[in-house]
Amino acid sequence: MVLVVEIYILVLKKDNQWIRAQNIGKFINSNGMDYCPFVDLKNGTMYFTSKRNAVEKQFDKKQTLEEVLKEMNVYENGLSRLYQVDINDIFKGTK
């Protein structure tokens, strides 16, 4: 079973009405679990956690222990990692 959790964005307009929730899309959401978003309005950054995975699952040839460990320790290794993105980039991606 693969659990996919996606992040949505809601915006409160000046008239105190909420816009309908919009999926942020592939710009942020991956094929893994993306969760715990936090927006820092002072610096215009959204932080979030993701379990995105870029580790090769199969290799064409036998690997040394060093090569396997190097692959497992890439930043996007399927373990929870923190990411940050400019808020303006988010709004570009949801249009």
C-alpha cells in the first residue's frame, strides 16, 4: 500500500471570504507523503515535510557497499525531510 498525502492551499480574501481549497499540484506534491506545511509571511516562505524518494530501487550491476550507502543517503531518500519554497512560486504553480 502506498500512502499519498497532498498539500492544499486556502486563501482568506480581503472581504473575509475563503477561496475554495486548491491542490498545490506537482510543484510541491510528490508521489510520496507531503505534509505539515507552515507559511512564514514575514519572509514569504512555505516550509513542508516530504517523504519523496529518488533512490534507485534496482541497479543494472552489482553495487559496492559504498555505492549502496551513497544512494541511500541522497537527500530525497524516502525519509521525512524539510523543504522550503517561495510563496510566489506556489501561486504561479496553482494557476
